[in-house]
Amino acid sequence: MNSAAKSIQSDNQTIDLLPRWITLPQAETPETVAFLSGAALAMLDVMLRDPGGRLPAALLRDRLALKAAAACLKLENRTETAFDIRDAVCLARVGDALGPAGEMFVAWRKLARISLTTGGWKDRAGKVLPAAVADVAMSRLGSLSGTPVEQAGQILVDVLRQFPREEAAALMLADVALARAVGWDRLVPLLAAHMECKEVRAISEAGDDAVQAVHQAMVAACDGAIRLAADVDRRVAKLRAVAPKLRAKGSDDAVEMFVSEDAMMPAALPLADRAARRLCDRLVDLGAVRELTGRSTFRLYGV
């Protein structure tokens, strides 16, 4: 293995991080930025295709959706953190209003769970977006051209110039365009967490070209996604390693929920309430799951 490409080992697989020649500061000429973003995207593409099917992709997308939601809330001048977002979603009862933080995360998560290779995906995606944006943008997606980054930049410009206040929807659609152009079956939330607020607003207010900004964000976005994937892979490998020690009825289904969702209350697990709490405490003791809030009550758990 190239010594310049660091790796993170787990029992299941090795995930290579981006080589330092991609992530080191470079002269920001348009040609250099485009080349580096393409190299970073290519490495992310190889990782996500994961022919062995071992990457916990659903959990990775959930964690990236959380980061994207937090970034979009910041664009709206809100102060909710990842902790606030998790509380809004996980502590809500059926029928409860989730509030802006919860709604933002749920929108990103829903969009990231839609298969982009099955019929009717545009209708399903359109229901997640503001109706006016969806009516305009969904037809536009089919006419984009150029490289994946150019297509993401095109839709970002189109949406923000027509709907300057719909930054989150524009960033969602940019990730949809990118995923479709690269050939991924699902959106991967990448750009929102790595584009500066001033860059997004410059596109919507001053009509700045988005392609260069997307290229600049792509290296950091791919680097962050690969590092997060390596961390998630290591944690999931630990959980699967201790799973045979679990004896509670329904523990296998609980493990699969932890492998696919960012966070949950014990009550969400397919066990009786007391058994679910005991299982969570057992997994924490085994180092396979973390308690995410630091609270003594209303606790949330995730790998």
C-alpha cells in the first residue's frame, strides 16, 4: 500500500484515507482545484461502491445527513447543534411537531434513503423539497450536462437564483445531481457541511459561479466522508464482534437498527422497555455502543 495513503483497519475491511497530496494546501488555480476535487471524488466513489457490501452505508448517510442538517440550520441563522437535532427527532412522539431542527434532519435523511435508480424517485424526492422548488428543479435535473461537479454547480445556481432563501433545498439538489452524475444509487450528503455560508450567499445574492465553489468544497467533503466512513466501519465491526454475546430476544434486530441509524432511544428497539435499557447498558459496557447525551434520563444511543 502506498505509504502516502493512510488507512484505518477494522476486522472487516480497510478504508484508505485521501493521500496527502490531495489534501495539502495547493495553489488555487481553477485547473488545480478541479483536478484535486476529481481525484478526491474518484476515491470516494471507489469506497462507496464497496463490492463486498461491508460498508455500513446507511449509517454513514445518516451521520452525513446530520452534519448537513446542522450546516443548513446555520445558513438559516439558527444555533441548533447535532445534540439538539437528535433530541428533536428521537424524543418526539408520533404526531409531535419536530421543529425546524428536526424537520431539517428528517428531510436530509429521507432524501438520502431514496433509491435514485428506481422508477418514481423524482416524485418521492419532490415530496421532501419545497413544492415550488421541486416543480422547477426536478425537470431541470434531466437536462444537466458536464462533469458531476459541473452538474452540481449548475443546479445550485439555478435554484438559488430563482429561490434565494431556499439554500437547504439547493444544496440537497446539488447532492442529488452529483450522485446521479457519478452513478450512485443514493444521495450522499456532502456539500452542505463544506460550503461556507458566504459562498452559498454569494451565489444566491451576487450570482457568483458555483462550479469553482463546489470544486473547492469537494476535497474537504470527500475527505470528511471517507474519515467518517472509516470511523463508522470500525465501530460497526466492534458491535458485530460482540453481537454473539447478546442473549436478549430481539437483540439481533436491535443490532441491525444500530448499524443503520444515527441514534435512538431504548424504547425504539424491538424489546420490552426494561430489556432494551439493559441491552443498551450492556453494549456500552462492551464498548460497542455509545450513550450520546451525557444525561441520566432520556438517553440516546448509537455506535
